[in-house]
Amino acid sequence: MYKLGDSIVYTLYGESHAEYIGGYLEGIPKGMKIDIEQINKDLALRKPSAGIGTPRKEPDEVEFLSGLDNGKATGEKIHYRIKNTNTDSSKYDIFNRTPRPGHADLPALIKFPGHKIKGGNQFSGRLTVSVVVAGSIARQFIAQYGINVGAFTRSIGNVRDEEERTFEDTVRSKDNPTRAATKELDSLMNREVLEASAEEDSVGGVVECITTGLPIGFGGTWFGSLDAEIARAVFAIPACKGVEFGRGFELTKMKGSESNDPFYYENGVRLRTNNMGGILGGMSDGAPMVFRAAFKPTPSIGKEQDTIDLKTKSDAKVVVKGRHDPCIVPRAVVVVESVTCLVIADEIKKEKLAK
Ligand SMILES: Cc1cc2nc3c(=O)[nH]c(=O)nc-3n(C[C@H](O)[C@H](O)[C@H](O)COP(=O)(O)O)c2cc1C
């Protein structure tokens, strides 16, 4: 079981080839209406897109076991689960001897005595199905406070979207299979995925997330900083290898006079630019919160790779057959949104309790 949050607490459980993947969500107020249709819409965004995702098909029907009555939260712990229907562990036996480079096999086999590779076990991207359910409930909770979270695909492989994007762009991106902001970028990114896939290879990319409606001062300080809390949750998503806020690493090449976002008044406090991604001192400065998350190329690839044979203690080769996403990025978009919603929901409740 893996936990996120202090006041709205999300607990994740399951493995990719276990009977169920599920979760608990504590702290959702009694009487809050929960729109199951919204949850199903979010889950649909996590499904692989035709042609550029894994052929593993899962119905992803959510069963609520407690905490919901007639579409409303009872105030008790919400418990839900999703059945895994498409599991064939036999193809993974080989990785107990010859671990997949780039996947969690090697450290897991060394760390956990008796560990047996079945899919991606507890490290699998499949567990994000539970994250999306909890995130969707959190999304509905934070919407009551006028806060909206949207993400889109900023880049895949060498195809990068160079335009400034808004929350509305993130909404439009959901019509495109790669979750790119425009149809043109979608077809270029699509091609990048198909080319890698044709070579039995994979590609990575960048998800950008935009949150609107955060009031000035929202967030914490030091280890409770909003950016620190979000980065922690986003880094937990399998295959995430980097998180940057605003202009991030690019800020290092700017002068202070260029990077600082100047303030002005127009129906309240405004900022002329948003180089900081909406965060100052771990709190919202009132501008949209913007961050990017880097996702590595999918580790499981059909190309032959060097590995080791743990039995003979010699060098070996491995080829990963089976059903894998040649690019994780399009499916990661809604997962990034989900953890962001969970962190913000938790922060709302913490701030309310602190008052
Ligand atoms: C939505 C999603 C889908 C994923 N699909 C796959 C996949 O099909 N094959 C694979 O090898 N890894 C996949 N991954 C990534 C692995 O789970 C991840 O790389 C692995 O657990 C090692 O963790 P790390 O990359 O964070 O170090 C996926 C990740 C996500 C978020």
C-alpha cells in the first residue's frame, strides 16, 4: 500500500497481474456529489490510443465497495477496485533470470527475496488506473473551489510544441490521440511513435500541466511547498525522470531582470510573464501553475538488449516480447493531472483545517 496526502489521503494497492488494483480515498466530505461519468471519462483518457498504445485491452470498470451512497460521499473512507482481466504472466518468467534493462526487475529481484516478475508487478503503469479514479474524485472536489487542472503533450521524441499554451488548449488536446495541442502536432507526434514502434523501439516525451484558479498564497513552505509536494507525487509516476516549474532549467541562462515576473494591477494583482510557473516561495503567486514532467522511453522494447543472466552470473541478451506502449506520454497526461488534483485537494483541506 502506498500513501499520498495528509488530510485527503489516497492509498494505492495492487499489482499488474493481481486480481484487482484499487484504492482508498479518505477525507472527501460527506454529501459531496461524485460524478461517475466524469471518472469514466478520465479513465478513458488513460486507455491506450489505437495504433500507438499497448494492445492490452482492459475494460477498467470501477467497483465502489464503500464510501459512496446514491452518488454521494458518505464521509467514510471511499474504497474502490478495478478488475485485471488481461493477465498472462508466463511470458515474464524469462525476466527472473535476465532482467529487463530500464525496468524495475533487477532492483526488485535483489531487494525482495522470492519476488517473481509478473508484468510490471507493483511498478507497473497499470496501477495508474487507480490513481486516475482517486484523481478524478479529487478533480471534482477542487472544482468546487474554482480550481481546474489540465495537461497536454508538450513533446514526443524530437517533435516539440513551441507555442505558449493555455488551460483551454489542454482541454482541446483530449481530442487528439497523442494529446498534442493541435491536429498538426498530433500527426507529427503520432508518426514519431509509429516510427519507433516499427523499429521495435520506444520514445519518451514531455507532459505539461496547467492549473488555474489557485489563490495567491496557496501552498506551504519548505518541505510542504506546493511545488515540492507536486514534484514528489509526479516523480512517483512510473517512468517520470524530471519535473520543472515555469521555465525551469532554462532560467539558469537568464538574468534576474529577464526572469522575474513583474507585477501590475488590473482587477487585482497580475503578472506580466509567468517564468516561475506560478510559484513563489512554495506558494501560488496567482498566475496559472505550470510545470512539465519528462517521461523516458518505455523500457520494454522488442529490440535485443544487453543484460545479465542471474543464474549463470554471465552476460546475456534479452528481447521483450508482448504488449507494451511504444510511448507512455499520451497515457501519462491524465495521470499527471490526477496526482496534481490529489495534491491540491489535500492542500485545500489542510489550509481549511489550519484556519
Ligand atoms: C501509463 C503508463 C504506462 C506504462 N506502460 C509501460 C509498458 O507498456 N511497458 C513498460 O515496460 N513500461 C511501461 N511503463 C513504465 C514502467 O512502469 C516503468 O518504467 C518501470 O516501472 C520502472 O520505473 P521507472 O521508470 O520509474 O524507474 C508505463 C508507465 C505508465 C505511467
